[in-house]
Amino acid sequence: MSLSRILTLGVAILATGCTGAPILPEHPGFVASMEHYYRRHGIEGNGRCLLPEMTVQKAEIVEQKGDRMVVEASYHWNDRRRGDGVVQDCRGFNSRRFTFYQNQVLAMSGEQR
């Protein structure tokens, strides 16, 4: 097999792996709402990482009653900030529950500021 064919197959495999099904397709905007709420309120690492940002990897509706919905989200988080002249790198994976009411985030589980 030629090198160009191997590279072409490798790129095709990587591209396929990067295109997954949309997260919560029946609720457009929920993922962005969770990420925005987390960015404004979330902290990680027992208060050591104060400005994390999240990328939702997976989300599932775990409870729904009328206009109220609870979503369990698994995510990757990252917080890079500078303190005392030293770069502190905080990152990891976690999950939280987000409570929506009339399609707006009202609450989030986990550490918060």
C-alpha cells in the first residue's frame, strides 16, 4: 500500500471519528446554555481552578416534568490562568446535572463560585 493511500485512509478515519451525532438534537441550544452557565458559575479542583471552560462530550435527559428538565452532562474542562508569575494548568473530565426550566438553565450541581 502506498504512503499516499495510507495517509488518505488515516485522514478519512480521523474525520469519521470527529463527526459524531449531535448532542441533544431535540433541544437545540441546550449545550451552549450549559457551557455558558458553567463558564459564569463553575469552578473545579476543590476551588483551585476558578475560571474553567467546559466542552460537553455527552448529555442525557434524566428527568422531565412539565417545563422542568434535568440533564446529566459529561464534559472535558480546562482552566489556564496566570498567578504569581506561574502558569497553573487545570484540566480534566467531570459530570454535572443542569436543571432547566422553560428551556433556561436555573441550576447546576458541583462546585460553584
